[in-house]
Amino acid sequence: MFEPRANRPIEVVFSHTGVFVLESRHGKPFRMPDTAHDFLKVICVVSGEGRLVRGGSRDPLQAGDVALVPSGCRHRIEDVRPLSLYAVCIRPDILAASPSSAGGLGKYRLFHLSLGNGEVRELIRELLHEQTLERPGGDALVLGLTWQLLGRLLRAAGERGRAGGVARSPAKSAAPRAQVARVRVAAYVRELERRFFEPLAIDAEAGRLGLGRRRFTQLFREEAGDSWLNTLRAHRLAHARRLLRDTGRSVASICFECGFEDLSNFYRAFRAAEGASPDAWRRRENR
């Protein structure tokens, strides 16, 4: 499965899970013929530079990019600087478990410099880990992680469609570092809308984007219009209000789901924002 330097594509051998994860680090003479697989493939570029060629289309590839190549899509990868990448190969019968999602996975997509790609890479890392160790429960985890990966890509495709374009056009593949940092932070601002409940720390989040804390906070404020902490708290409180109004869950349960560390912090933040405790606010809203 692993070769120090691959000069040709690695053979895909599916286990009974129907998922196969591979790492490919290309040597200088790497050559890939035009190929159409009978399975879905998700490619995550780790380093290097190249192109993904489909007929007359030649899309640039660089570190951080993620490509979704559907079954039957004829393509090849060309190196400019030797590429290192991961690929998750998924048999069609796995997709049959969710026909509505499978329908959205039948189109070639390329995601440039999106923060969500960092999550894709982490999911692939965990998939590779489970595939290698073959521990009890690993099959279920592999399938669950695979669907998380596909769900992230489908959601990113929907968000990109609403935004009316791609994160980076081919003509801008050599964007200056400052522009790349701004693109990553803008993507992060959108990503935070669905990650607010996680135990997040600002230094770790800045590091994920390859930025120092000062630069990260500056760019974040420019993109979001407020500080990182205030934005994170606003997302958590907005979700808390939704749950208080629309569900019968306990305040403790809502505190946990929204990402607050403890109940007292939740009460203080909610009272500061609404002038009332969560319980009192719920009674007022539901009268």
C-alpha cells in the first residue's frame, strides 16, 4: 500500500468495507495514463504542485486542495513539482446506502484552499489509522468516517454554490501569501458556523491555518466584523436560543450541546446577552 516514491498509480485493493485509503508520494518520473475508475475517489493534496487533467480541462493542484473524482470520470494527474497526496477510494455499493447523497457525488468537484479541507485531511488521517490497525469496531468507524468525509464535501459544494463561485480560480494559483491567508480565514469564518460547539482554543485555531495569533485575530475581525471570541459566543448563544425556544431539552443539555464548558459560564453568557437566565427567557418566549 505504501511506496517510498511512486512512479505509477498504486493498485486499489478494497477490503470488505468497500473503502480503501492510500498514500502516494510521487517520484520525478511519475506518469499516470488517462484513467476512469469504477469507484469514487477523494484526493487530498499534501504537498507539491501539479494538475488534474480532464479532457481539455487542466485544473491546478497544490497543497491543501481536495478533489472529488466520481466513478467514470476520465482523468490523470500531472506533476509540476512531485506531489504527495492521499486518496480515499469508495466502492459504488457503499454510496447506495444514501441515494440522496450519492446523487450529489456524481459530479467532479475541486475545492481550493478551503479550511474545510483541513477537516478532510484529519478525517483521512483517521481513516488511514483505522485501516492500518484493523482493531475491533474498525469497520464501523471506517464507514462512519467515510460518510463524514462525503458529507463535508457535499456541504462545502452547497456553500460554494450559494457563494457563487470557487475559493480560488486557476488564474490565481500563485496567489501571494497574504491573499492565501485571507482566503483561509474567510473560509474559517464560515466553518465556525458549524464548529462552534467544539472545544476550541484561539491559538490552536490560528495554528491550523498556519498563522500567528495576532495575524489571525486581525484577519478574523476584518472578515467577521467582530472578535473571534465574541463570534464564537454569538454562534453558541444563537443555537442555545433556538433549542430553548423549540425543544424541551434541559438547560444542562443545551449548555453541553452549544459547547459551553460548564453551566455557570453558560448562565453568565446568556444573562449578559439577554438580560435573563435561560429558564426565564424560555418561559417568556413560550408564553
